[in-house]
Amino acid sequence: MAETETSSPAETEAVAARLGDELRPGDVVTVAGELGSGKTTFVRGACRSLGVTAPVTSPTFTIGHRYEGTVPVSHLDLYRFTGLSHAEWGDLEPYFDDAVAFVEWPEAGAGVLPAPRFRVHMRHSGSDQRAITIERADTRV
Ligand code: ADP
Ligand code: MG
């Protein structure tokens, strides 16, 4: 699993855009990493390559956003959750329906969310440097 280092938000968006080009409805991408590590920036870059023109902002204070790109795209943030109850999963499930779904702070959804196709992990490696790993989580071709 290769680690890529970026030196600006634009570089992180470009790395994400290359991943976005591979995605299709039904794919789940988890984006983990500490606060400010660039998760939302990464999702923004991937959304651009999926044709989303709307502003892509952090859904921290809502469960999620749904965007229309060349395909439907969902953006969830589970920051406020420690786990997911059956009822909470019921609220989230529609976001995964026929969409490419990005999930920030995915830890709370472990074992409940649909299996991701890619797992992205981000960390600070300098003031404007970020180390990004993208793990392909399945063998789908
Ligand atoms: P998170 O969603 O992980 O909390 P955000 O993407 O919202 O992170 O914020 C990342 C912050 O770090 C932004 O203010 C962004 O401009 C800044 N930043 C600086 N360098 C980078 C980089 N190389 N990649 C991504 N973001 C960066
Ligand atoms: Mg965020």
C-alpha cells in the first residue's frame, strides 16, 4: 500500500481526483485521519472528478450531503457517532443507494456500513504536507 505525500490542498485534490476516476455507484470509500488532516479536501477533489460542481463542504453538523455529479455522490461524516444503532443506520442507508459514497470518520460505522472498496488514510506530515494512503479493500475488477 503506497503512501503519497502532498504539499498543498490542490495536490491532495489531484490525488483524490485520480481515485474518483475509478469509482462508480455502489462504491464506498472510507476516509480516516485526524482533524485537519485533509479528509474533506480529499473528498472535494474526488467529487470534482465525479462531475460535482456544487461546493463540497464538511457535513460535520449534518449526517451527510448528497451531490449530483455524472453519478450521484454522497458525503457522510460520522464524527459525532461512537457507534451506529439500527435506527441510525436506517437514516444513513439511503445515502449508499446507487451512489458513490465517501465516509469521513468511518470508525463508528465499522461492521455496519457496507464494505468499502477503498480505504483512505490521511495524516499530517508537515505544516502543509499530508501523507495519504489508499488501500484497495477488495478484488473487484
Ligand atoms: P479534515 O476533513 O480531515 O478535518 P479538511 O480537509 O477540512 O480536513 O482541512 C484540511 C486543512 O488543511 C485545510 O485548511 C487545508 O487547506 C489544509 N491543508 C494544508 N495542506 C494540505 C494538504 N497538503 N492537503 C490537504 N489539506 C491541506
Ligand atoms: Mg472533514
